[in-house]
Amino acid sequence: MTHATPLAAKTTPPMQVPLLDLKPQYAPLAREIMAAIERVCASQHFILGPAVKELEAAVAAYSQCRYGIGVSSGTDALLLALTGLGIGNGDAVITSPFTFFATAGTIARSGARPLFCDIDPDTFNLDSRSVAALLQRECERRGEHVFHKGSGTRVRAVMPVHLYGQLTDMAALMPLAREWGLAVIEDAAQAIGAADAAGRRAGSFGDVGCLSFFPTKNLGAFGDAGMCVAQDSELASRMEILRVHGGKPKYYHALIGGNFRLDEIQAAVLNIKLRHLDEWTAGRQRNAAIYDAAFARAGLGGKVTTPRAQPGVRHIYNQYVIRAQQRDALRTHLAGAGIGTEIYYPVPLHLQQCFAYLGGKAGDFPHSERAAAQTLALPIFPELNQGQLEYVVESIRAFYQA
């Protein structure tokens, strides 16, 4: 008679460190938020009401812009910006292949063609030198317009992504865009309040800044929400009309728009949370500094590279992203230790199946491809304590020592 060998008892991790836990943020604000929601319910004014107008003005001012146009999501903010600038069939937009899908997805949805350029390996943001090389080698001027020689499309705009909470080098990119007559749409979905060394904030450099208030963002709604911010009154007015099917006055349509409206309840919640955003950003910056110091003490050599904030900038740490050797094995080890992580993003956009028609292949954008293979986001939300952060680093050190 044989006896089954008992399975080894599962060990419980000494600590749990989720990638994100929104409950500690909500708890102290719960009463105030519920009262704001009840006021909206009592008013029965759910679409483009006073809370939306208040939020538009507040977020625009926070982003150092004149106008805010509340919309239904960060994705719709990008799509509205493209539509507002008249970008569509036969056009092209330069952007990064190392970003969330919506960046290039909205370009394609507008009818335009994404033109990818590689990233700066230190910041993970669009590299202005790569953009300059694309314009000089692959594009040509025909009168006042710029055309991409390979596809025959007219290059209309550049869409930099302020990834993980740090600005693209806009001081280098903006003169380049203006030299070539290109509009600039800032994908600032992860970067509300991020600033350069001169204090200029995300969304205030280009023609339109696009923000996301997805619940996981530094300023998160209770569902999907977003905003376009702009300096030009005519463009802002055009986007306001386009977000309500292009109708002004109601039922009279000179333009074809969409239903991109921001819900009043989401705006009411965000008006409360916006007042705490700087405090939460400071918490993320504090946690990043704790991580930096703990990794320096851990002596991991070249096995882990911590995020590199450019001198003097305001990095808001929407994510704290390391480069790690044996990234996938490390992630499995951390999961076993009760630590949540995420990979932003495992497949660069030029290698996504839906963009095969663009002709991209492995090796086209080596910095983006290396980032996709090496990067790992660690927990960074403000309510984490020092013990949890040091446990994360100790768990990483243990993995490499083993």
C-alpha cells in the first residue's frame, strides 16, 4: 500500500504590499464625497452641470492653461484633440511606441497613421533626437506642408507621452515641432501636475493637453473620466462643440463630433479629490525617495536600475518603474512574497498585431523593445509605509542573492 506524500504547507508572506489600494485614500473623504454625490442626485442635473464647470476651471488653472474641456475618458480626450485639430484620413502623427495603447489607437481611429519614434532610455519618453531624425530622413516639405515619403501621408502633429509622471523634454521638442509646422498634442494621462525645471506643467506646452482620471491615476474618478486643456479659445470652443456631437446650437450640426461628455457625478468627486492632489503627490515623491535610498543600500549593482528623474523636474510618480534583470522571474518571486507589480508595457506598439499594416518589425526601436522586456512597476501609492517599501526592496535583494 502506498501513501501519498503530503503537499508542503503553503507559507504566508510576512507582509502584503498591493500594487494599488484605493480604500485608504477614500476612507477619510467618504462622508464629503457621498454628500457631493447626494447633491448631484438631488439636483438631477447629471450632464455638463455646475460641478463639471467648476472642475474644468480648476484643472485648467492647475495645469497652467486657460481652458478645460471635461470628457468621458483619457482616451476620448486624445480622440477629441485629434478631431479638434482636424486630423484624419491621409494624415500622420508622430508618437512613441512605448506607451498605453490609446496613444496610437486614437491616431488610427481618427483615420491617421501613427509614425513611431524611439524613446530616451533614461526617461522612457519620446526622444526628440529620434523625432528630428525621422523628419530629416523620412519626410519632405512640399510648400507649407510636410509629407512622410514612405506612406505619402501628411505629417500633422507630434504626440509626446509624459510617461510614468515625468515630462518629455519639451524644451527640445517644441522648437522642433514649430520648425516643421506640426501641432503638439500632449498625452499627459499619467502626468497631471508634472513640471519641468522651470515649473511649467504638463499640458501647457502644446496645442492640447490630454488628461485621464481613470481610478488608478494620481487624480482618479469613480470610473472613466478625462479632460482636454488648451490655451487657444477658438480650439477650446471647437472641442466643446465636438464633445456633444458637433451640435451648436442644439440639433444644428456644422461638425460631426461624438458623445464625449464628462458625467456630473464624476466631476463632483474629482472636485473634492483635486484639493488633496498635491498632498498625495508629495506622498508618492516621499515613497520614491525611500525606494531610491533602500535600493542604494541593497547593493544590487547592475541588476536593478531605479527611475531617473531629470534634474529639477517635478516627477509625480504615477508609477515607480525599475529596470530588472530576469524581470519575469523576479515578478513571480515578488508575487509569492505578497507584493503586487505590473508591466507597463510588455509589447511595444509597433509589434502589436493590429498595427502590422504599418510594417514594424523587431529591432526597429531598440530602446522601446528593451524597456518592454526589462521594466517592472512597483507599489508607490501614497498610503504605503516605510516598512512596506523596504520589504519590497529586501524581497528583490533576496531574489538576486538566491
